[in-house]
Amino acid sequence: MTFTRTYDIPYFNVGSDRKLRITSLMQYLEDMAIRQSEACGIGLDFYEEHNVAWVLAKWDIEVVQYPVFTQEITITTEPFSFRNYFGFRRYEVRDAGGELLAKANTLWIYIDMVRKRPIPVTEEIISAFGVSPESNRPLPIKAPKPPETAAHETQFRIRLGDIDTNRHVNNIRYIEWALETLPPEFSNGKKVSRVMVDYRKELKYGDEVFSTAEIEQNGDVAVSRHRISNGEKDACLAAFEWK
């Protein structure tokens, strides 16, 4: 079952070039997932009552063109398939004329929030999303390669404002920390054309965060590779292609 919603781009979601920030685009996509859950009757109240949650595990986003301040965009999302405790969801972002702006594939894990363990997706969930129980084919999601060096490094301390409704750090914060580690001059005149993210460990309030990155040039495309950790274990790996 597909779910569609229209947004217009507000001033606080654009950068100095008046184009939508990549982190804001990712927030829209994340918002679409929970809004569809709400529309299907299995939203935040359901998850809280049953002590379960969907935790985002991987992103693979391709951006064709960035919308600009005040522009209207339409986002369509669809739960594609379920396999055991995995859920695959895809997205398309189009402008008012129907031109494709971006597309994304994502992998989610269904979690028992009391035991902090993955659990099989129930027939109730599958039926509510309008997906056939036989639909278990995965979506292609490219995994990011970790950086081999720590050419750039920054440290952060997790604040209360970084915590989401699942009581751990919101997915977008990892992306913000990764991008913040790059030197400011690097992104001048460039935009992210692809995002690949692999979340590996949850972080919580008060944790110290170490963000490292390296940059390589592949022809006309620059690639930045990132590692977010608590100093002991990797919490997130990410890679961005820049044009």
C-alpha cells in the first residue's frame, strides 16, 4: 500500500543556496514512515502500548535534484516487503510537475523495546500496511565502506534534544555529526547526490560521540566516508557522494 503526502519547503529547512538540506530531506522521509503508520492505525500509540518500535537500520538515497525554498514536493512511500524481523520501505520524491527529485530504499528492524531484541513482524502489522504475507523480496541497499583513516575528527556530547520517541538518538543526528566533521571549504559548490548509511549501535543521552571522516576523489565525484562511535564500538557508518 502506498502513502503520499505533499510538503512545501520552509525557510528553516534550506541552506545558504536556498535548496533543501540533505538532512531535512531525510527527516521528511522518516516523517512519512510514521505518518503512514498512523494512517494505518498502527502508529505511536500502538507501538507504545505493545512496547515495540521500528528502528531504522540502513538508508540508500539517490538525489537527482534538490527542491528550493517554497517549492512544493510530493513524497510517496511504500512498505515493500517483510522478512522475519526486517521491513523494507521505498520512497520517491517528485516536484509539482511529476519530475523525479529523489528516491530511496530503506531497511528497518522490528524491535521489542523491553528486551531490546528484534522480533518477527506480526501478521497484524503486515495486514495493516496492505502487504502480501508472501512478499519477502529485499530491496537493493548498498552498504557504505568504512573510512580507512581519521583524516578529520570531531567529538560531540549527546544532548536531551538529540533523543527521539524511542528514547535513543534520532537517526538524523548521526548524519549531522558526520557532515559537521568535514572541513567547511569541502562542500562549497557541491551537493550530496547519494547517501548510504548503516546504523549499528544505539547511542543514548550523555554518551560521548567520536565522528571521523576521510575524503577521496573519484573523477568528478568526491566521496566522504564516515564513522560514528562511542570510542569503543561503531554506532554508524556512512558514505556520501558529492557532485
